Amino acid sequence: MSIPTPHINAKLGDFAETVLMPGDPLRSKFIAETFLTDAVLVNNVRGVQGYTGLYKGKRVSVMASGMGMPSMGIYSYELFHFYDVKNIIRIGSAGAISPALPLRSIVIGMSASYVSSFQSQFNLPGIYAPTASYELLKKATGAAEKLGLPVTVGNILSSDLFYGDGDSSLVWQKMGVLAVEMESAALYMNAARAGKNALCICTISDSLVTGEATTAEERQNSFTQMMQLALETA
């Protein structure tokens, strides 16, 4: 496949080697306008906004992934394979499964369990365990320490279901899973297959334990500590 791809209308070289990927295109726009200097819109196919600019003099890109593993699978694949992107850091929201995580806690996914058939394409003879890049994980925890940000590192759950017939996500609590979201396992698998690096940093937007939740506007504009942590990791 040549570029532009069916989903990204950008030229080779338009993306930095590290791309931050929120799910929401408006969050991508907010990050570019708030944190980057000289930001340029490099993609807007289907309204999935992607920008490249400078953060503290370093070239960084930010582009939305959309919702769910199929969407993340498409965008991360094209960035890794056609645009020479080396690192993708997902920055998104997650629902707390652990009772120890209040709203706005920052969680870093060292590994990602999954409820999905995404892994079936690789024809593996066993069960694959998607994991983050240790290089990015180490940088992120180091940056969090320097910023004075408390973070929780561990296993998260990526699920194909947001609405389901029954609530099965809390069952994962007994295995120490921290939170549930919808993209990271696919990102980690695509990165592994491409020989690239990936990490997921999430902010707790709601709790499956307490029923508390943030608003859409809060998720878009107020999760700035997570955004700054990802930029310091880039």
C-alpha cells in the first residue's frame, strides 16, 4: 500500500517518530493547541485530526485513534508500517475495576488482558499476552516521578464491549486487573508484530465499583496531567 492511505491523508515525514493517540479527535486538537508549538494539521480524514508540532523543542505528533480495537488496529498499523512511526503512546480514559482507583487516577498499562478476537489473525498456537514496551514504560514512570505524579502500573483490560448483556468486567478485579478500556491490547499486538514500541497511559474517567463518572467535557479538556506525562515520555 502507498501513502496517503485510505485513512490517513498525510505525506511521508509528516508524522514525528512518536505519536500520542487519544481516542477523541477533539482531545487531539486540545493537546495540539495547548501543549505544542508550531502545530500543523497533517490529517483530517473522517474528522480524525492529527497534528505535528514541537514540545520543548522536540518534534511530536498527536492523532486520534477512534473507539475500539478495530479502529486502533487500523490507525496504529498504518502509522507503524507506512509512516515510519516508532512509538505510539495511547492516552485515553478508562473505567476503574480496582476499588483503590478514584476518579482522575493515572494508570499505566504494563500489560493488557482482552475480550476480543483481534489476536486470532496472528495464528498463534497459544494465548498471547500483550505487553507494553519496557523502554517507554521505564521513561513514563521516571517522568511521573520527576513530575510528582502518582501513577498505578499494572494489568488493564481491553474489551470489545462497551454495552453488554450483563456486567462481566468486574470479574477481572479478582485477578488484580486495574481498569477497563477498549484499545490497548490491539495497539500492543500491532506494535509487537511491527517491531515497534507502544504504551497506554489512562486517566480514570468512571468507576465500575462506585458508579461515579466524569462528563464528556471533563474527559476532553481536564485530563492534562496524563497528557503532560505522555509528552514528557515522548
